[in-house]
Amino acid sequence: MSNRILVPYSLTAGESTIIANNFNTHTDWSKPVFHSIKVNIIAHLRVQQNNSCCYCKYQLGFDIKQVDIEHIIPKSEYENFTFETRNLALSCPACNTKKSAKPVLRSVIVNYPKNGTNIIIIHAHYDDYSNHIDIINNCVFVAKSTKGSETITFCELFRLSTVEQKAKAYQQLSPSIIQQLVADLKNGNQQDKEYLINTIKEAIR
Ligand SMILES: [Zn+2]
């Protein structure tokens, strides 16, 4: 499996017409008229990206809240690239939020770049992820290049090691809590038992 998008989405003639008739500025991106185009773009990119976020590589969910169409070069800065399909990749909402509209270009451009040289971070279409970042234990991101390091900073990928540590700590903690509860239920007096049972009932109601 390639670590970059090999084939950008190809807009149909009908989709290009819809865009030509309805797109004026980057905020038009959220217009309902573009919904079906976005659905098609997402379906295409899921396959190209092996259903993983272009920045953190976590698996993308299938609810609309669990996948974003990310504009690699921010559409607020270059609104003519809003529907440029080489500028589109799927990301998790967390990476998209962290990256937000930070400028990613080394210098001002007119036409869409043909390679990743002028782009500070990993470009999902042009740069092979594995040349720039190693992911250890699914959560520790190690930069192998300046682009890798910038991508980690832009998307705050160090946040994921914290999440993973919390998850592990919770997994280690929960059996002992349950064991303690069972012991309390066995050994406690009637009043303690009733209190515990009622607390559990309240918690799961
Ligand atoms: Zn992500």
C-alpha cells in the first residue's frame, strides 16, 4: 500500500458545472449544493488513503463527524484551490482542527504546485508519509525530515501519545476498581452493600 494518494479525485462534467454555477468564495464550500460532490470525493479518497487520516494515520470513522475533507493549502488563503482535487485529502477532525488555516507554503504561488517542494508539511498527494514520519506503537510520532517535524507541530501529533497513555492507564486501572467493588460487596455490611448497589444503579441508569 502506497503512503501517498496516487490518484486525485476526478470531477465529472456535471460536478464541474455545479461548482462553476455555485462557487464564488471559499465559504461556499459548506453550501448544501456541494454535498453529493463531497460524498464522492470522500468515497474516492478513503480507498486512496487506506481509510486513514493523512496526518496521524488513525483509522477514519464512517460518521460524517469522524472524517473531514482537508484542504492542504488553506482555502481561506487560496480560495481558487477550494475544489482543486490535488489539494484535498481526508483527515480526522482533530488533525484538521489543529492544523486549521496555518499557512503551509514557503512562497506565494499562482498555480497549484506540481510537487511538494514549496510545501512546509507532508502533502498527501506528493510526499510519501513513511519518508517523513515513523509511528511507534501507533502513538509516538518520530520525525525523519523537516517536513515530518513540521507536520507533527502543525497537527500537534504529540497529543496522541497523551491519549494513548491515558487509555493504557485506564485499562490498567479498571480491573482493580472492579475487583475492589466486588470485594466491598462481599465483605461490607448491609448498609455499605445497599449504598454500593444504588450507586451502581444510578451510574448505569
Ligand atoms: Zn488525524
